[in-house]
Amino acid sequence: MRSGFGFDLRSMEIFVETLERGSQTAAAESLGLKQSSVSQSLANLEEAMGVALLNRHSRPLEPTSAGRFFYDRAKRLLNEARSTRRELVSGAFGRLHQVRMALVDSLATAVGQPLIEVIKRHTSDYTLTTGLSHMHGHALLTRHVDIIISDDRLENYDGLERHAILGEPFVLVLPADWAGPVDNLRWLTRKLDFVRYTPQSLIGQSIERHLRVHQMELPARLHLDNTYAVLSLVSAGAGWTITTPLCLYQAGLDRLNVRVVPLPTEPLRRELTLVARRDELGDLPSQLARDSRRLLERRYRGELERHLPWVLSDVVTSR
């Protein structure tokens, strides 16, 4: 047989036509084939499947129970194949059947719902997931998702398109009642615990690299896997952390009882990028990137202007 399935579209077409016409001769005439070609195709199909599909003693031909099952599935697959061909030939494939996206948690909180509305205009179905962003890159490369918005640009891989979404600085976050110095992280660590992101997260890895560059080996007491948990501990006075303005926005700038100041080290930045496989989704990736930047500009920057106006000059939401 031509494929590892034991059947292909042509053999399914011949089988369906034979049943609907009632004989191999009528099917051959309808398909423009020789009767011997139809007979051989049906015999090959049954041999490859290992089951009898036709009751050849009946007139007109009737299916066996296995044949009726195969007929129903074959009709559906053939209809889908014909529809696919029509859309391709006519160029009417602008509306995608499914789009699968993965976002960093902080962005999903900031613009997830409006982005879903944009996706709905381009597809009949969609999925949106969040979680650790280092898994998003793997999911895109293994075709488990179609689009990611992540701090992983997958720079070492070809065949991808990339659209900048957000550039922002990391900041130092302390309990609101902290009255001590904020210009020496080593001294700060002697007074308060450092609340870390889990080392499996890309944001946590970026922070740890930055600290190592500055030769700071801080006690590893608190490792938390999400921004809410990290900032809740800081807000409760349990320690200090390093995070980004978008993460603060995600946790709720109005609710947090924290003090936010610039890092006392050289600047550290996070860049969020939309990454998709090139040429597969038409203009949807660039459209989503534009809408993401627009939504961040309208919502996120407004909140920063209220709570952290000094950081606005370092936040980039347009390209």
C-alpha cells in the first residue's frame, strides 16, 4: 500500500464510490478508471487493513460491519480533503482552523483577554497557556504551540519570525516600611532574606546571572515559582526581591505594600518577544504583536505613570 496507514485518499475515494454506485464497474466508469484498477485497489485496501470491507456476494455491493465503519470515516476525510483543496486553490485560507499560544504569566494577566478577542477574529479555535517560559520555546520548536510571547527569543534557531513586544528594566523591590539603605545588596541581604524566583524560570536565571556577574552569592533560602508568591512575601515584610515593572503590574500595584527603587547595580533588562514559525500564520503574528504593544501602551504604561513614573523612560512598548 502507498502509506503506513494502509490507505490513502485515492483508495478511500474508490471504496466510497464503489459502495455508492453499487458495483465496481459503475465506480470505474464514474472515476474514469479501468474496472481492473478498481478491483485491484479494493483488494489491496482489504489486504493492507487486514479486514473484509465488502460483501461481494450481494448485488448491489454492500459493506461488512468493518466496511461501514470505514465508509463513514472515509466520507468525512474525503470531504475535509476536498474542502482543503478548494480553500487552497481559491486562496480562501485566511481564517485559520486553530491557533495555539503560550505567554509568560505577566503578559497574560496584562493583555490576555483582549488578545483572545484578536485571535478569535482569525481562527475558529484557539488555546492559550501560560507557565514557565523556558518550556514555551521547546513547545514551539516541537510544534506543540504556534506562537509564543516569551523572554526567550530562540536566537539560535532558523525559520522563525520575531516581533518585539516589550523592553523593561529590572527593579529592586522591598517591604514598604524599609527605611535602610537601598544602594548595597550585600548589606541588604544581611538584614532581609532575598526572595528568589525558581531557577527553572528564565526570569530567575536572568537575575541569578546578573548577581553572579557582580560576585554576589546570596543565601538560597526562598525559591518561589510565580510572581504572586514572590511579591506577596516581600509585601508581607519577609524579604526583598528583583523583578520587573510588568510583574509588579501583574501582582497588582494598588494592592502591594512595597517600595520599588532602581537596581543599585548596572542596569538589567528583560525583552519580551513574539516568536512564531515563519510564513505559517500569514500576518497573524505581526497583528498580535501590534495589538500587544498597543494594549500595553494603553493599560500598563498608564498604571506605571500612576505608581512608578520614574521607570517610564526605560519601558519600551512600541517599535
